[in-house]
Amino acid sequence: VQLQASGGGLVQAGGSLRLSCAASGRTLSNNGMGWFRQAPGKEREFVAAISWSGRSTNYADSVKGRFTISRDNAKNTVYLQMNSLKPEDTAVYYCAGAQGSGGYLSPSLYTYWGQGTQVTVSS
């Protein structure tokens, strides 16, 4: 399985971006999916996750109310809509696919990882 993340870029504070993560190789429509991020000098942290059906989602407190995770299983794609972006959201964003079907917070529960896409928010 390969995960290809896209949609990152440079945006001013208060702006929006939508990240996409397309899976290839096999379908991940029965798998939980997540987004993580890593800022320079910091550890990778959980951002958002979604169950296989999309009915269950989880968010880090720092992004609740601003970010929305969704998925389109017909397209084998997961999205992260990011609104009201802040400079502290600047990081490389990674999508990940789990072996299980839930929206997990722990990176250890994810088997498949994308290459990351850079998000830079200027003040």
C-alpha cells in the first residue's frame, strides 16, 4: 500500500488548506485512517483520525473546531480540511492507515505511512 499526501503549501494565518491522502495498491476502505504532523525539533503528534465508515472521528485538542477529517471510500482518499490556520500549525503533515477499522490516536497502531506534505502558516 502506498499513501500519497498532497495539498500542503504556504498560507497566511487565518487561511485554509485541504490536504488529501490517496491510497494505492489496495483499498483501505475498511481501515481507520489518521493525520499526524511533525514540526521542526518536535516529535510527531496526532492531529485527527477517522474510522473506516467515517462515523467516528477524533481530533487533537489543538485543532478541534478548526480541522475536519473526512473520507471518500469510493476514491480511496482521506481529507483534512484545515481552517483558521495558525503559525503553530506549521509542520509536515503525514497521513497514515491502520490495520484496524477505528480512528486511533496512537501512531503505533498505524501500519501504512505517506511521505508527508509541508504546511507553512505565516503570521
